[in-house]
Amino acid sequence: MSGGVDSAVAAARAVEAGHEVVGVHLALSRMPGTLRTGSRGCCTIEDSMDAQRAASVLGIPYYVWDFSERFKEEVVDDFIAEYEAGRTPNPCMRCNERIKFAALLEKALALGFDAVCTGHYATLLTDENGNLELHRSNALAKDQSYVLGVLTDEQLRHSMFPLGASASKDLIRAEAEARGLAVANKPDSYDICFIPEGDTQDWIADKLGNQTGQIIDREGNVLGSHEGSHGFTVGQRKGLQIGRPAADGRPRYVLEIRPKTNTVVVGPQAALAIAEMSGERFSWCGQPPASTSEWRDILVQVRAHADAVEAEFVVQDGVMVIRVKQPLLGVAPGQTAVLYLGTRVLGQVTIDQTISAVSVELEQGLV
């Protein structure tokens, strides 16, 4: 129970379905002031109090479990290391993968519980062979299946998502109000919970320090300087502080980050378009495909709030390779690509490498 309306209603529905429910709030920081507060946070002290009040209304036991040490190691330290390596991580993905459906589930099962029930907007369905499949929520505007793409078949068997069939967030709020839950109108949390002021670049700079480096174009011309390549992300436009305008007068974007030389490469927006992405760290959500050695059509989504696009994938020598049917803008190493078959989540991969659409066109003699 995060302290928000979704998890409170999910708990209420689980109780109503006849399950023996225990509310658990995760303490993810030993210094609560370092987590975001109010409507911009999650897992803070005030959120814990909101969760406790909801549990009291529902008449269920309530506990706070301390996962702060593991959260720091598995999520926060990983986030810093990824930025230091020039990649763009998704900490919510890591939290689901390593905390909520790993550390939390492990402890729950050890204590004799059957499942972890959350307020995520996603749906579990059973195929004709009795295998569980994770699907998009009916409330497509709130669908959160993307951030659950890291779940394994075993984890799906011990998961419950009571809000998956919900039509909209407004109906969930109305239901919470009807149930007497004080969080009915509590604003949604957003951004990164462990960055209090919401300024990722300043927070990263404080952790990794400043080191002057060069900003160059694709030809290697020096255009300016910066205080640390870890302060940039692929696709970034603002804050480049390049004095010399481009020859065509158009904005420049971050195309590449080279942490070994502390260099940031910039160029036109068109150069951000990628045709292919690949990675070694992939997993299947539910049962894996019967064969992955031949190219197969899928949909792929690279951000939590992005649209899924047509693509194809194959696994070659332990590496998943994804080719999009139309060029995709601003995909960075470190991001997670989630594969879909229609509404079903097939699996996910952490992107290690991308190939630009321009490079592919040149290779094929199209330009």
C-alpha cells in the first residue's frame, strides 16, 4: 500500500473478494526527507500514514517493512552507475524488478502469503493451456503494463492486479470515495521518488561531481564545454549551452554520450532516429516464445507513456535484436524496450546499443 488511491482500492477489492489481506507499506529510505513529498512523492512518511488510515477503514492488519538498504543498492546505486556509464535508466522498472516483485515477494512467500497484490493498471489472463499472461489494462490511458514487463512467469503466478479491468481512474476515485477512503482525491505521484527537488541533473552532479568535458558535433568539431557527461541524456535539447549556432539554424540535440572521454556528441534531430536496438539483458513475461531464432513481428514500447510501434525481433547469440518498421526518435542505451503481442506483454530488454536509421539507409544505398 503506497498511500495512494490505486493501492487502497486494490486492497479493498481483494478484501471484498474474500482474500485474507494484510496491508504492507515499503519504507525505502532511512532519511524520509530525501524522498519526494506531497503529491509528488511515493513511499514517504505521509504516504505511510495515508496507507495506515486506508487499512484501518478496510479493517486489515498493517505493517511497514524496511527495504531501504536493498532499495539503495538495487535502485539508487544502480541509477547512479547507469548515468555514470552514459546510459538512461528507468528506476521504476528496477524497483518493480528488484524490490516490489523480488524482495517483497520473497519475504511474503517466506511468511506464508500467496501473492503480492498491487494497484497497477494491468490485467492477468490465462491462455488455453493454463499459462498466465500479462496484458494491458482496459484503462489504456493509465495502462502500466510497460513497467511490469520485467516480471517473470513465476512472479506472475504470485501477483494480483485488481484494477486491471477498470475503465478509468475517475471511476477508481469515485469507488474510493464511496468506500470512505480519504485518499480518494489524492493527486497521483510522479517523477523519481528519491530525487527530492525533481532536478535529476543537479542530483547526479552532486553524487558524481563535476568534470569539464567537450561538446562536439558528428565531425568532431568542438562546440562548447560541459561540467560532466553524466548530466546529459540522449535526445536532450535544452541546457546544451552551445554558443555557436548550427549552420542550418536548427536546434541541436544530444546524439551520444561517451563517458570514457567525458564527451557529449550533438547534432540535428534527424540523426536521433534509430532503426535498430539490441541488448543482452532480456527476460520473458510469462511463457517464452516457442522459437526466437527467426524474425517475428511484434509491437515495441520504449517509454512508459509512449505508443507501441510496429517492429520485429530475433535472439542471436544471446542478444535480442529489435528492428522498428519506422524510425524511432531519441532511444537511449539504458532504456527498457518492452515487447507486445497485441495487448499481451511478451518480454523486455535493457537497450545496450542502437543503430541510427541514417546509417542503415546508407548501408542499404537508400540515401
